[in-house]
Amino acid sequence: MRRFDYFIQDWRYRKVEPYIPIGCRILDIGGFDGSFLSRLRDRIGEGVCIDPLIKEKNEEKLKFIKFKFSNKLPFLDSSFDVVTMLAVYEHLGSSRELVTGEIFRGLKKQGLVLLTVPSHLVDYIEKVFIAVGLADGMSIEEHDLFKSSDTKVIFEKFGFRLKLLSRFQLGLNNLFIFEKTEDKCQKL
């Protein structure tokens, strides 16, 4: 990643951090190198980061698991207080609803989902930044021009309630905070 990529990543982290409850149990989906979870180490009770590219390891309070979403998560048991996905949801394509259902299954009642989803316009801007050497762009080929406005529709279908929608990064990124409100996942 280039300096600009790290700048944008850190901006996302700073936007989400205030909403992470102290002492919580957190699942970070698509955490790439585990840096967000590592950054939270002193404020959380326990954390699990899953990503298809991560190096598996266990550290104090933190577990890093190599995992690609193609099936249900084997370890979910309605025990997470928070699930985060930062710049991940737009990469999921046909797995988007599977992942949303798994998040529902893994959260405690009233658990929170914190996700950042860029505007689909970012795909075009990022291609320009890559072309001029300002950014590397992480797996941009996986983007499917997903409209961030569809995030609310999908999450509400699974029994989540939108608590907050906030735009940042000059209006090109969105922070969604959903709360698990139903006891069981609604049928599709």
C-alpha cells in the first residue's frame, strides 16, 4: 500500500473507533493485515479478525484466522458484541447476503455492526489514483459498483435496525451502524 492508501485507511479507523465499546468482543471481517484489531487491543476484551490473506496467529486477546467466505463461519455462536467491516462490503458480490446472515448469527442481541461502504463513484476515482501512482487500490477488481444505499435494505431484511448513517471523506464514504434487534433471522 502507498502513503495515500494508509491515509485513507487511518481515516476510516478514526471514524469507527469511537463507536467500539470498551471491553467488547469484536469480529473484524476482511481485516486484511489485522491492523485495525491490533490498534484496538487495549480497549477491547477480545478480538477475532478473519481475512483470506491474513497470516494466522494468536496473540494476547487477539486471534487472526485465514478464511474466505464461501460458506458459514464455523465458530459463530451469538457471542460477539460488535462486528466491523471496513471497506469490505462492496467486495462481497454474490456472498453479500450470506455474510450479512452470518453477521446476524454471530452477534448478541443488540450487538452492533460498524461498516464503511464507499460511494460507487470511488471506483472511478480510485482508478485515476492508481493510474497516476497515488494509490495501489486494494482488490478493486472485486468491486461490482455496489450502491452504498443498498446496504440499509439488505441489513434490514435480516432484522437489523439502522442506528447511524454518516458520510465522511468528502461525502465519498459512508459509516453505517446497525443494531441486531430481532431474535432470529428473517427468511428471505
